[in-house]
Amino acid sequence: MPTTLCITGMHRSGTSLTASWLAASGLVLHNGRVSGTEVGNPKGHYEDLDFVRLHQNYITSRYPKSLGWKVASDKPLRFDDVSLNRAWSLIQTRSAKYSMWGWKDPRSVLFLQQWKELLPEMKVMLLWRPSALVIDSLLRRSRKSTKKLLKVSIFEAASLWVHYNELIKEFRLLYPTDTVLLPIEFVINHNGKVAALLKERFGLELAFNPIHQLFDPHLLNSTRVSSLVRLLSVLSSCQRLELALEHLSDGEV
């Protein structure tokens, strides 16, 4: 039975960095079609386009104004029959070809429960980053980009952080042995421990490569967070959720 790992988390939480590290360590993350670079991700997203478009297309069909990622529903999303058949086909194709594979897409957070039903042996690496840093990163990317897809307001950003991370928390509580939940800072500072954890818990046999060989600290800027963003993260439910994520995490912030 192939080992399958889904890497996911709220947008701007270090999922691309983590995926690039795991790919360099031997995990197959695409089948030849991979997303390219973008504002805020000059080194690429390390996303399998087949999975990304599956998620985007379904989200857009159900929430036309979401631009394929701005979803704040209280419940996990569930594919329609057409999307479900496509998802099952992707699993079969990858599993037949690779003994150790996975995919990375933040939108996977919205569908994790159904992916788990389709692929019960699936393991999930859940990544999170403090709300103020994510909100600030989303706003900076929004200002730099001319694409409507990446435009976001401060209140949208905060709402999305809460929604995605609430789903992460709930999935972690449901499947504690099939998940690792980590703050991105821990992955960066203790990637040797993370590799050992993935091997111990999931049996993931990787050729360890230090993450500092791939990490550009400027891409995870944590020094220029406005006072308004910090205030919003404290006054909203973000702070309570951060404490819950810290408590459930396999590594310290």
C-alpha cells in the first residue's frame, strides 16, 4: 500500500516551503503538471495542478465570488459526483505509479474529511502560522499583485484565517494518529525532528535534506506587522484559536 501525505494549512502559512523541502527529500508531489511562481511565491508553490484545479473548480462552482479559495463556510466542503469521480481517479493514478506520494494545496483544508473517506490510509501534515503574520502576508501580497484572485481585505483575511484553522483543529481532533500539526517556525528551526516525527508516526522514509538550503527568510517576513493587524488578531477569535492550536501541536511555536 503506497504511503500518501497531504500537506496543507491556511494560505501564507509556509506550506510551499514545507512542500519544497519534502520534495527535495524524496516525496513525489506531482505527476508532471505543477503550478509555477507567483507574487509572494517566487520559488513556486509545489502544487499538483490536477489537485489544485479540482479544488478550485468545485469551490468556484459553489461559491462564484470566492475566486476559488475565499470560503468561510462553517462546515467542510463535499465534492459533487463529478468532482468525486475525478478525486478518486487522481488517487488511483498516483497510487498505481508511486510508492510514496502526496500533494500540497491549502484548499485541501476545506475537503479533508472527504479525502480521508476516499483514502482512509492518508496521512496529513497540518501547518499553521500565527494570525497576525498570515493576515499581514496576505495584505502585502494583495498590495503587490494586480490579480483580482489575490486581492483581500484585512477583515476577509482574518475571517479566512479563523475558518481554515478551525477546520484544521477539528480534523486534528478527529484523527490524532494520522496527522502531525506543526507551527511553521518549528518546521524551519527543527526540521530534523520533523523528519524523525514523520518517519515514526507515518513510516515516511525520506532522504533528509536540511531546510535551510531552501529557506529564504525574507519570504516569511515576521517583522513588519502593523499595529492594526496585531489588534485585530487579539480582539477576534484568532487568539483563542491560536492557543488551541498551540495545545494540539506536535512542536512548540
